[in-house]
Amino acid sequence: MLAKVARPLLAALLAAASAAAQSTVVPSSATSARGTSGLNSLLRDAGQPRTYMLGLAATQLQGFAAGDVITGISFRGYAGPANPASWPPVDASFASYEIRIGPARALASWTGSFASNWSSASQLVRSGALRIAAGTFTNDLASVAPAPNAWGDFSFDFEVPYLYAGGDLGIYLTHGGSSLASSFFLDVVSSSAASGLVAYSQLAFQGTGGSLADAFVVRVHRGFGAGCGGSTGIAPRLVSAGDVLGGGTAQLWVGRGLAAAPGAYVLALAPAQLSLAPGCDLLVLPQELLPFALDARGDHRLRAQLPAGILGSLLVQVALIDATAPGGFALSNGVRFTAR
């Protein structure tokens, strides 16, 4: 029902000047083409800890500028017979999953020593438990190369947004293995400093050094502003799946909110900075509101099918009612959604 309501509203509001997409695929050559192989390091099964460090050259971060806020990353399944049609079969839980992100040294100088690959201090953007909902990743065995699999939903959202300062970027991911006896292979390409992607992996949790590995095809999500936390102490995270090209499904996702909390997507054509409480700013000038309620996990996904010919962009922020929070509400970061 919400998608039916959202469709005409989105179509009516998408009239502003075009703007940069809020998700970038790295490498860009894999935007609409599958990678070369598969690797399961990030989704290993019970008792199989892993640490993985990925380096992204600034040239691969197309559309990014200093001051952008990175809100999370996502991945897609390897298109091949090694994978089932979907994964996980039931919710997969990682008791501890950490993600760090920060400025990186030139990729040609990277080594198997993880600490030496940072050019300055990294930031812990996620720690603690991570859940991947059943069926998040799919593998279409009937698809024909070079078509890639669909992106998995946004399980790797950041608890703390990362302010991008420009330059090469390092992403460090480590976990102790999932709750399941199975794993899933994600799309990868060959690791190469010359192509702007380098990766190292180690068979340990919170590892300090590893061996050269294939590089995951990654979708990096960004927005603006930091939002403000509710009673959980963490601001809700809002992610846009990226551009809609020539019509298609617009996708927004909000997570890390209070379970079952009511709220609204705030749609706007212009930015704002209106202080609603100390450290809590409304980042957009409201035009329309789309009400919703978070699920029992504190998540909500909005999908709206847009017809071909819709061009332009709009700004979106999420506001949630949280009676026990200062001010009685929580606000997400903002995103800029684009159709072109």
C-alpha cells in the first residue's frame, strides 16, 4: 500500500535539478556486469572467523566529494552454481561483526600488515551483533552473463556515519563466523592496485595481517548530515539504493530505529538546517510526508515503482517518534534520491 501512495508523490516531486547518485558501485566496470569469481570471507559459517581489508582508490569513488557522509556498504551474490538460489535459509546472526573505515595509503604500497595500510587513524563504524535476514542474497541461475545478481539488502549499515575527507579509502571487516552451518559466495574481481582495488584476508577475528585476496564488488552508500539518536543512543540510518535509470524501482531503507516506532519519510526539494533540539537538525525543507511504522527489528523498506520519463531528484530524511528520547523523536541522516 505504501508503495502505491509513494509512486505518485515521488513522481510529482522529482522535478529538481539532477544530482549525484547516493550509491556508487566499485569497480564501476561491475555496475551492470558480474565479477570474475566468488568469495565467502564476509559470510563465513560457524567457527570460521575472518578478517578482510579492502582498499578503494579515489578514482573508483565516482561522484564522491570531501564532506560526503558514508552510511553503509552492500554486496551481491556470485552468479554461479556454487551458490544456492537464495541465502541465508533462515536469519544468520554474527555475535560480533566489526567494520572500520578510514583514509588509506596509496594502494600500490599496501602490504599484508593491515595497520600499515591506513594513512591516518581509522574509525570504528560498526561493532557487536549483525543479523542478515533470510533470503537477503539471491543467485539467479537462469541469468545469462554478463548480467550480475541483484544486490543484497543493506545489512552492512554503519552505526556511526563516516565523514569522507577525500583520497583513497580503506575498509576493514572482521567477524567470528555466523550462527549457520552454511555460507554464501559474494561477487569479486581480481585484486590489483593498477585497477584501483586491493584486498587482503586472514583466517582470524580481529586479525592484524593477511594474504592477498580477490576484491569484493561493493556498493558504497552515502548521504548527508548525521541525524540524532533516540532512546537506543544510535541515530536511525537511511540508505538509498541509488539511481533509477529510465524507470524502475526506487528503494529507500531505514534501520537502527526503535522497534515498531511510527515515523515518516520527509520528502523535500531543498536542504535545510533547522534545529529541533540540541544536536538534532532537520536537514530538509519538508514538502510531503510518507507515514510508516518500523518492524519488530527497527527496520523499514520503501519500494516504489517509477515509470520511464521521470527525471530529477529529491531529498529525504526520516523522522521517528521515540517517546523516551530527548525531545520525543529521532532523526536519520539525509539522502538525495535521483531518477535519470
